[in-house]
Amino acid sequence: MYNFAFYFCTMAVNKEVYQRIKSELDSKGVTLVAVSKTKPVEDIFELYNLGHRDFGENYVQELAEKAEALPKDIRWHFIGHLQSNKVKYIAPFVHLIHGVDSLKLLLEINKQAAKKNRIIRCLLQVYIAKEETKFGLDETELENLWRSTLINQFSNIQITGLMGMASFTDDKNLIRNEFKSLKSIFEKYSLPQTLNLKLQTLSMGMSSDYQIAVEEGSNMVRIGSLLFGERQKP
């Protein structure tokens, strides 16, 4: 079993904060993905009982075990850096894969989805930050992938949007400009749409910068620490 005890929370689920953020985002048509990585199933149940259904996980093993233990109507989002050899473990149930950054990974997702007779929705991750630790496609790689004849041959995946993470910085102008850049790229590729390419989701913004992201056009945000508390190693 995954060692959930490796981390502990400084607080339980903050229901008041959740309800405030959820109301704020709902009024703007923005989907809230509650980032529950390393959190126990009890914390997820708290939000589930408030009616929340979209949860994000970073680690394949942890996600698979939580999906087995929790209600089947949860929409699981894989938001970490996914390795091709681990796609098969989440292919039977994953709702949306956020961080697709290569044609190789798309091929594997399509292969595993076909085995389960599913169509798996994916977001292409675009590199917009000024940090070497971030993953994603640059604009040239995105253009080449978009023009690849292979994409329209995939019958078991659908690329439904783009995802990006801004720099981890206190410079709000830099963060805003990075989000503006991704929104511009999103608009560039939104049309024309095909069976496999239907850009509707722009996923950007986390606990520290989601308000700026929404102002710049995000319609999906990933929030963890504001809802569940900071993760700390004992």
C-alpha cells in the first residue's frame, strides 16, 4: 500500500475556504480540481460529501489505490508527469490526463485506452515558465505535434485543451504575462476542431496564482494547499 503517513497535514479540510472558492469559481464557469496528492481518503471524503467530484493526483500508484477505495463517480485527474510505462494503471478509469508532453505518450495513452474500449481525454502541457524544473512542449514542439498526421489517426484519445504552470515567484506581472502567453497559444489552436482535437479546456492556476489565472482566461484550476492545508514532512 502507498504510505500515506509519509506526510501529514497542518489542518483538516477547510470547508469554509472550499465553499468560498467553489462559489467564486462556479460563478465564472471555472472547474475546480481539488489536488489531493498525499492526502488520506478521509480528507477526500470530506469534500466528496460536500458534493465535490473532481480530484487531482500526481502519483500513479497513489491514484490507483485511491480510485479503488473511493466512490466510482469521482472524476480523477492525473496532474503529474506521466511515464509511458505507467499509463496502463490509470487507463481503465482516469477522467482527464493533464500533462501530456510528447507524441510518444499520446501513442501509449491511445494504445491503453483502446484495450479498455475507452476514449481518454488529454491536455497538452505547454512550457511557459522561466524554470528548468517545469515540463512541457515549447511552441515549436506544439506546432509540430499539432501538424502530425498521426494525431487524427488516434481513435481512443481526445485532446481537449492545454495546461501550463507559471513560474514560482512573487512577481505577479511575470505570472500574468506567462498566463497571457498560454491563453494566446490556446486561442491560436482552438480552431478548426476535429474529432480528436477539441480545445475547450485551458488549465492554469494553482493555490498561489489561481485568481490571476482566471482573470487571464483559465477555465480549470488546480488547488490543493488552500483546501487541504500544506503538506509537511515530519
